[in-house]
Amino acid sequence: MKTKIFILGVIAATAIGLLFNSCKKDDQVTNPKQTQTSPTLQQPNQQSVVKSANDNAIAESVFGSIFKQSDKAARNTNKLKDINTGCPNITINSISSYPMTITIDFGTACTGDDGKIRSGKIIGVLSAPYIDSASTLTITPDNYHEIINGIDYSVLGTETITNMGHTLAGHPIFDVNVSNGVITSVNGTIHWNSQKQNEWIQGYDTWFNVFDDVYLVTGSANGTNSGGETFQINITSPLQVAVVCSWIESGTLEIITQANPVITVDYGTGTCDNIAVVTCYGYTITIYM
């Protein structure tokens, strides 16, 4: 399975954080495409929603990054170092027997080919060849840190990738679950869990060419934001993600916090563009991400 799905998946959560700044009363909205459907409804608790959305985006980014590094190592078990950056160092306990333990060591500071600075280790245990149905890759960070926008995040938790075989249409599918995720920084602590399934609908027959890959992503995430509030994010219609597109192409999701009812985000019907539509408290707003 290719890795860009997780990176692009962050866009969905990050966009939520941006769009809720626009979900306001009539006299506060600057977007000319807003349509007011219920002027008497209460204004959302924007701080609550934005914090939950942003913290979810951070969690998506961190665990997506962990997956990306593990995925590359699991698919190339004969590659012991990133030839582009000289790090991380990769060690494997055995190249021919399973379970196989893959240790990815970033040392005290490793700048990856994606520009991110990482330290510590990621340890993956692969139950069988990665491409085999029913194989699992169980990933655990070990004193792992990642710097995002100048902020150091330490990460705990377990990420499990399970090869679920193929759909009737022949598409590979993978369960991608994060349990007991804990992300700590100077801004507080995020607790996060995620349960998703990625259906690889295009590009699966060209294993080493990531640029033709398209996925459908379903599932949910939940947690407690750095302010101590719980939140839930549900994908209500599969998100279509193409590696060559910087935006979610289609699908819908919802975000629920303690201080707000359900708020929905619609990414359209399949066009690669930066447009999403948010509905909250009876207001519908077009957002340009």
C-alpha cells in the first residue's frame, strides 16, 4: 500500500480547522457565498471546534508520518538507509523469517525527504510478507519525536496495518487503526484513536508508481483535545483521495464536539479543487481551502 493517503488525509482535518472560523452569525460572515437558512440558531462554539479539528489534524499528521516511514521500510526490507537523506538507519532481525522486526532509528535529529525532523525510533513487527492477505504490521514509537511548524511533539501509541485482501472488484483494502495515541507538546496533550479502511481503487497494479494511486477512505477518529474536550470525526461518505491532487476530491465527514451539534463537511463529487461546503447550525458556507 502506498503512503500518500495518510498525508492527504490530514488535509481533511486541517480544512475543518480553517472552515469553522467562517461559521458565524450573519453580521460576521465575509464569504459572499454564505446562505443563511436559520437566522435564530445559536452561534457555534468556534474555539471548541477549531481546537478539536486542529488537534485531530496533528494526530493524523503524526501517525500518518509514522505509517509512511514504516510502510517504506516494510516494502523494501533490503534497504537499510534512505539514500536521499542518509537517515534513518534501518535494522531487520531477519530477512527471511517471520515475524520480522523492523527498527527505524532516526537518532537525535533526522531530516527526512519530506523536510520533517524526527528523532527516536519506530519499531514495526511484520507478521508475514507485507503484500500477503491477512498480514499485519504493528507499529510502536519508541521515544519518538516529530517537529511540526517548529513545535516538538512526542508520540506514544500503537498503529496497526492489516492487509484485508481484495474487494470483489479486485481492489486491495487495508485496515488502519491507531489505539491509545498520546501526543504531547508545549500546547498540551492529545489523546487519539482512529479506525479506518483504505480501498486502493487505482494504481494498485503499478506497485512502485505512487502518482497514479487513488483511494477511498472510510472510518472514524475520536479523542480528547489539548483542552480536555472530547471529539468525534466520522467519514459519512467515502473520501476519494488521489495522490496527484492536493485536495480531497469527494466525500463527506462530520465533526462532533461537546459544545456543538453535528457539523458536516462536503468535498464535492470528484473534481480536484480546493472547494468544500460546511453546514453548521443551519448555515451553509462555501469554503476555499
